[in-house]
Amino acid sequence: WRPDDDDDQQRRGAAGPVKVRVPAKINLHLGVGPVRPDGYHELTTVYHAISSYDELTARRGDTLTLTMAGEGTGELALDESNLVIRAARALAAYAGVPAHARLHLRKQIPLAGGLAGGSADAAATLVACDTLWGTNLSREELAAIAAGLGSDVPFLLHGGTALGTGRGEAVSPVLARPTTWHWVVAAADGGLSTPAVYRELDRLRAERDAPAPLGSPDSLLAALRQRDPKVLAAALGNDMQIAALSLRPSLAATLAAGEAAGALASIVSGSGPTCVFLAADEGHAGRIAAELASSSVCRTAYPAYGPVPGARVV
Ligand code: C5P
């Protein structure tokens, strides 16, 4: 970028605000392997994007600023450590443009909840700034920048249902018959640190206090090809659940309350503490959510469906 390119840059891209909506993710299968030399765990996971959204709006500005509203306001640092700011800077550096934007984040996805909210916001920022700045990168280029920001970020560009390997950043879509699955999301008070949950899993495994790691995701992938939620319920699995329960024993009551309310399956989402429940249909999800929301086993509960697309301009 050279100063005389500035006018050109202003002519490219969007003059008005760019609004991007991005979903939360859950993991239908989360198989955690051994720690790699780089400190990450080898994963085999099936990601699933659900209809619980954050929204990022990008406007032209003379510097880079971030404001927010909703979940986590006052708790989430809005400085250079924020994944939104890091994503904007990473895109600007890659594309060779100034990182000038006024960003506003409207959060609905809980912080540190196991729903990849921070990663979702990073993905939304890449899509919003790419449009605002007119840099028009390919999906592959955006995915490569996304992988540098966090293991879940490439999936949140993508959305839908997808297989994740490596440390989670290598994503390939799962071809399944178009079926909508109905879930209930139960958010907890307070978050769990993802690295802490991974460390707890390593500790439990070293002490032989953890069940055998999940095998291949084949039965889950086969279940997705059928339309029976009972079959899907039996195939869900999360190696991190035991570690999340160890750090937050009260989640056992949340999981049990979902089953008592009639859910077909109850699982911890990712590294937790959010729990998700599979319902038979939309009405069933609404009833389970109402029952959990009026109980004391979670902070809030709401229905959601999936799969939905990843970060998109709306
Ligand atoms: O990739 P991301 O920055 O989202 O990961 C956050 C942390 O979670 C990592 O620093 C690491 O401690 C842990 N992690 C891991 N193995 C993975 C993904 C994440 O140990 N595959």
C-alpha cells in the first residue's frame, strides 16, 4: 500500500456499513488425540453450525476501533488482544491495505462457552472487512488467514456440517441429505478456559481416569445420512466432556435435567460449559428450552437449529 493508492482503495469496497452474521458451532463428534509437538491436540471432529448468531458491522473509519453490545459487554477486552481486532489486522497485512475500520459487535453467543463465539467473531470480521475494503480474497485465502487466528475460525467461514482434522483447522464439508436438526442450547454462568479443559483431559488420561478416546466419526457420519434424530442421538460423542465435568461438576445436573425434560441426547458443547440437547422436532425443542430456562440448572436456555451457513454479509 502506498499513500497515493488511498483514493483507489476508497473507490473499491463498500461505502456504506457492511453487516455480517455468523453462527455458533457445536461439535457432534469431538475426538481428541494426543498432544502434538506444537502443543495442540490432534482432533477429529464433526462441526455443526447452529442458529445462534453474533453480528459484526464494519464502517469506514480513519483508524481501527471496536465497540460492542450484548453478551459479555464489560468483560471482553476491546483492545489489540481481541480476536476481532487481530482478524482485521491480519487481513489488512495480508492484502496490503490500511487496517482502517469502525467495527461494532453485537454478541449473543456466550463468552468462553464452548460455542466458538470468539472464533465466530474473527470469521465475521474477515468477511466484513474483505467486503468493506474491496480486497475480495478467495475463500481459500480467507481460510488460510482464519487458520492463523484460531483452530475453529476456518469452520466458521464455512458453516454447515463439516469434518475438522489437524488441530481443527482443516475443514471439509460433510455431504448429507438436507435435514434440519433441532437443538436446545443451555448457557452456564461463567465460562471455562479451553486450554484448561484440554490440560484437565490430559491429566485425567495420564491418571487413567478418562474413558477410551472416541474412535472414528464413521457412525456419526452414517447417522447424519439418516433422518432419525434417535439414531443421531446415539452417535453423538465428546472426549472433552469428562474434563469439563471434572472442572465444573454442576454440569452433570444440567445434562440430567435435559434428559429429564425429554431430550434425546445431552452433551457438553466443545470444551463447555454450554450444554446442548437434541430434540425430536422444533416443538419439542421449544418445550425442552422452556423447561430448562425456568429451572436453576443453567443461566438461560433457548432452541436453535442446524446446519446453517457460516459468516455471511446480510
Ligand atoms: O486454536 P485456538 O487458539 O482456538 O486454541 C486455543 C487453545 O486451545 C490452544 O492454545 C490450545 O491450548 C488448545 N487447543 C488444543 N488443541 C487443539 C485446539 C486448541 O490443545 N486442537
